[in-house]
Amino acid sequence: MVNVPEKRNKAVAIFSLILSILYFFFGSLEITFWLGFDVTYLSPVTIYSDAFAGFTLIVTSLIFAAGFINLWRNEVRGYSYVLVGLFVASVLGILQFLILVANWTERYVLLNEDFADWTWIDDFRAVIPLWIMSLPLIVPLRSLKMRRV
Amino acid sequence: MMLRTVSPLKVKVALAGNPNVGKSVVFNNLTGARQHVGNWPGVTVEKKEGLCTFEDAKIEVVDLPGIYSLTANSIDEIIARNYIVEEAPDIVVDIVDASNLERNLYLTLQLLELGANVIILLNMMDLAEEKGFKIDTKKLEKLIGVPVVPSVAPKRIGMNELCQKIVETKKKSLTYKKIFKYSKDLEEGIERVRYVLEQYEELSKYNLRWLAIKLLEDDDEVKKLIVKSISNYNAIFSEVEKIKSELEKKYDDLIVAFADERYRIISQIVSQVVTKVQVEEPTLTSMLDEVFTHKYLGIPIFLTLMWAVFQFTFTVAAPISDLFDMIFSSLAEIASTNIKPTWLGSLIGEGIIGGLGFVFVFAPNIFFMFLALSILEDSGYLARAAFNMDKIMYKLGLHGKSFIPLLLGFGCNVPAIMSTRTIDNENDRLITILVNPLMSCSARLPVYVLFAGIFFSAYAGNVIFSMYLLGIVLAVLIALILRKTLFPGRPSYFVMEMPPYMVPTLRSIVVHTWERGSMFIKKAGTIIIAGLVAIWALSNIPYGAPIEESLVGQFGKLLEPIFAPFGWDWRIAVALFFGFIAKEIVIGSLAILYGTGEETLYGPISNALTPLSAYALMAFVLIYVPCIATVGIIKQETGSWKWTLFAIAYELILAYLVAGFIILIGHLIGLA
């Protein structure tokens, strides 16, 4: 692997740690809510009682955590975790955005009665802002000049 | 590609190559939409043919199965070489992965040995470059004696040059047939066998040098060919045995000796044409593999991506499904009210359009699922998923190679069961076939979508995902039981190649999605519509009588006591019975039995079932007898009625037990 300045590794490591904590926080909220404890007041965005979604947030958190640990030790392979973390965060964020668009279509285009009370806030779940927050990671990843194979 | 209508020159071209060299992309680039998919004669391995018009020539392209060599070890290899020997295509385009030249040239050498007129398409030149390989294609052309066309198939680079070379070869009747010489002893042996074969006129149409090598390699298929062609075949075999035993004094194993010699030749060629440039940058593939195949994170990431696939399948596709529903409901209503006589209006409106509509509204879900799976497959991720699962599969008594057939089962169990042919060990293969129907195929998806939508609307995606997980868990448990009881022993070890990660091309994703999704449309237009019309007819005999008194009603009443403990009425019993033809019929028949239209189906179903009994019903549909096509393929692949009936019986019993267990647990924890 190429040599990356230690300062940059530390900066990316801290950013990964912040993302890891946030993903863990929101993942835990969804799982806690699913277990029957109403913790929605703790969140600024919509929280569902959804164990599977909570699990996916925890997985993303763990990937970023692994990125943090490696980069903090100045091990460049930490970027692998940052890359996959960004990828999984993007999959989840884009998926939720598509769900928002689909439900918007149901409400305003198809005039589906089941969606009469729907507002975009209902589908603005944590994965969307967290995905947008993770996008700056593209900058250090691009500077790695990766080859495909 | 230049397209013209008149084309007097006809060229027959076969595409050969190792798996994962971009053969399908090349085939799609050449043929576009003009493709035909069928089966190779006598077997159920898919055969793709297509047509490409270039300048004044019509090029017929046949896509041979992906193979590593031309031995007779697998059905794919036999198909490929039989095609080249028997059909004698004008040209064999050997697609070679430039980033993995040494391994790929093994097949090239065997193709040349077979006497094929070969053109090499040196694909993935961009990857080779990124790996730091510099390939002197001119020198390669000179050393190997056949034209070499560099290419990057996903970007369509090299396609025109390939067509140009094909047409030029045909027009000028050029032949590229280079003979590579083995060691002196082997060459002497080949010549002696060849001399023996030359005595027989019947063999003159074959490449005798190739036949000689294959006989020395003890190739069963070539021996069969000799037996078929020559009455006095024993004379040949005894001569060959004599020559072989002489050679075996020097070489312990002649198959290994020939393979070593081929690799010696390849290594000489590669050392002269490839130079490696040192590069320091990390590779995308190694970086992604570090995490995707991670000991602890690999499987959770796989589950996360699969969860995303099912959310995408259910929620994002929902508006399109709803739009289809509106269209079909309106059409059914128009037909029912306007077509006379009344019974005909009812047949067309409620029976055909209504029933079919209830199947077609799920087409977007099915297409979305295949779209997501195609992206994962074409990107190279699914191979990593198989790698991650191998260790678990092995511990659970399944072979690592079983993962791909099981995963394919999410699409359709028929091709999935066919794909178990790649598993060499018979016990491993039988276990994989028997548990494959437990993998939830796309035909079951409409049932889940309907019931999850009615009873678990906010968490429908999760409920559907849980069905897929239940299928996987049951498949693993049954495999474990089968391994411990009927098929004792350990599964054999698994070796697989990891293709580099790629950004899938839009074209290949669309083609893959359409190929798989269109099967659903075809089925809906044939077997499903026939089944639904039959149910409509049975539900209208005697005409005008209440449905409970119709033939289907009486039959349902007979079945009803079996499912009464689960709270399912006679209509559900009938739907499950007809679901044996194809699982999609379950929904269509419910639509007929309850009456068409969303209001008339959603209402009665939500009255007839509780969320608990609906969940149990979804589990039953997941597990109970596979459709008639799957039963047929189990019979074909196991060659045994015993195993076919076993599969049907154990799945019926298991479905009943699991549904009962769900109801019981639900009652115990107060969910009823």
C-alpha cells in the first residue's frame, strides 16, 4: 500500500469513529424500540420499531469502527473499511431515499388511500442524513489512486 | 456494429473461454437482441445462439459453456468439445482474460490441439494494465500462431476488429492451426498411436493427433467415440495400452505429463510476451475483499445487502405494482360489465383478466429482485458471498459449491437444481438438490407480498425477509439431518476463483434481469392462465350456483379439515392445492375464489385470517411441495422416483409441522 500522511489517517480515523458512534446510536434506538421501549423522543429523525434495520445500522457502525481502529494505528488497510463502510452507508441511504420517492408517488401521484396521512418526514430515517454525512470520505479515498485489480 | 439487410457470406462462430472472462458480454455485444436461448441436445445445459451482421456477412454466434479445459471431466467440457468436433464451426473465438494469461492459454492450447480454427480475443486489457502487465500482442500472435485481438468488452473495444478478423478469415479461407510439440517421448507416443488410427478410414474425419493425445490421456469420451466408429476397436485399445505402458515407465501419470508439458509451453510464451511493471497503488479488489470476506464482518455485510435487496424488491417496486393493479382492476371491471353473455364476461373479466392481473401486479417485485441480484452478481460480489458461506456450509454438511445453486434458488428452483451439476460428489449433489426447493423462489414472492402487505404493512419488507431466512435455516437443518442419516461422510473441499470487482454495465444488468424476469411473464401467459381458467370453470360448475356448492367448493370442503387447525378455510385449501402447478396460482385462485378487485380480496382475506395464521400460511407456501416443474427437474437430475417422492413427502410434512409450530408458539406467547 502507498504511504499516506499520518495526519490524514488520524483525521479519517476520527471521522470514521464519529460515523460509527452515530450509526450505533440510531441502530440501537431502532432495536430498543422494537424490544418495546419507546425511545423515539431521543431521535431528531423518524425511528421505526425495526430490528432488521437496526441490525444493518449496527453492521455499518462496526465497519466504520474497524476503519477507525486500523487508521488510528496508522495502518493504511483501514481505508478498506472506510471504503466498504461508505459503500454500505450509500446502499442504505439510497435505498431509503428510493423508498421515500416510492411513497411520495403513492401519496401524490397514485393518490393511494393508504398513504393519505403520509408526509416525507415519515420516511426521513437516520440512514439518509448519515449517508450524506459520510460522503466527504470520498475525498481521502480518491487520493489513494486505487487500481481495480 | 454495422447492420445491413443483405448478407451472402455466412460464418459460423463459437465463443469459447474460461468462466468469468466476459464471454456473455462479448456475446451480447455481438448479437444484441437477436438471441435465442435453448438447450444443448440431450441435456438441459443452456445454449445461447445469436446473429450478428457485419459488413456483408452474417455471423452465427454460439456461446459455448465456460470451461477451463477440454478434458471430459464435466458436462460443460464435453458439450464444448463435441460442438467443435461435430459441428466444426468456421472459427472458434477463444476469449482470454489478459490479466490471467497463463491460466487462460491452457484452454487455447487444447483448442488448437483439437484442430479448431482459433482467433484469440484478448479481453480485459484494462485490468491487465491496471495489474501492471504489459502484453506484446504482436509477439503473442507470432508465437501462438493465431490472430490476437485486444479488447475491453464492457466498453465494446475490440468488437469491430474481431468481426473484421472473422470476416477476413472466412473470405480468404484462412486457417490458423499451430501444432505445439511436446517432449520427445510423448511426441513419439503420439505418432505411434496416430499411425494406428490412420489405418481406419472411419476416423479420417477427426483430428488424429488430438484423438491420439486423448487416448493416451485415457479419455472416456474419445474411447466411446472409437467404440462407436470402429467394430474392431479392441485392436486399437490394445495397441494404445502397449504404447501407454511404455510411456508410463517414464511418466507416472500421462494426464499429468501432458498437463505439465502444456504449462511448460505456455510459460515459455508468457515469459516472452508479458512484462510486469511494478505498481504501488492498492487494488480496489484487494481493498474490498479485505472487508467483504472478513472473518467476522463478511456474513453480517452479506445479510445487510440481502435485507436491502428485499426492501428494494417490496417497497420501491410498490407504486408500479399498484399502478398495474389499478389498470387490471379497471380492465376486469370493463370486461365483466360489458361482455355478453354474462358467463363469458365473468370468464374474461374475473377468470382471465382478474386472475392474471393478480399475478402480473407482482411482476415489478420480481423484476426489481432480479435487477438487484444481477447487480450483485455482475459486480463480482456473489462469488465473495459464496466464499463467506463456504466455511459454514462445510460445517453444516453442505459443499461450498452448494451455495450458488441455493442462491439461484431465490430466482427459480429449476435452473438452480440444474446448476448442481457442478458438484462432483454425488452425495453432496443429492443433498443440495433435495434442500433446494426450500430456497424461496420468485414464484412465492407474490404470496408473501400480498399477505405481508395486508397484515404487516409497515414491516412487510422485514416479514418477507424473514421468510427467506426461514427457508435458509430449514435448508441448512434438513441438509444437516440428511448428512447425518442418509448421506453420511464429509463434504468434499471447495476451490473457487474470485473474479475482480467490476462496475456492472447497464446493458448486462438489463439483459440478465430480462432473461430471468421474462420467465415469469411467459409462465403467467401460459401455465398460470390455464390453471386460473380451470379454477374459474370448476368454480362455476354448476353455473349460477353459490361458489361453496360448485365443484371447487365441494373439493375445498373435503380439504378444509386438514387445514382447520391453522384457521385456513376451504378457499385457501383449494388455492394451496392448485399451487402445486405453479406457486403463482395461489394468489390468482384466491382472487377468483374471493372475487376480483383489491377491495374484494383484501377485505375477505383480512377477515378470514389473523396475522398469525397469515404468517403460518406464508411459511407453508414457502415449504410445501415444489411446483410441478421443480418436481420434474428433481426426477431428471436424481434419475430416481424414490428421491423425487421423498422430496415431495418431506416438504409436505415439514410445511405442516412448521405452520403448526408457528400457530402453537403464537398462541403460547399470546399473539393469536
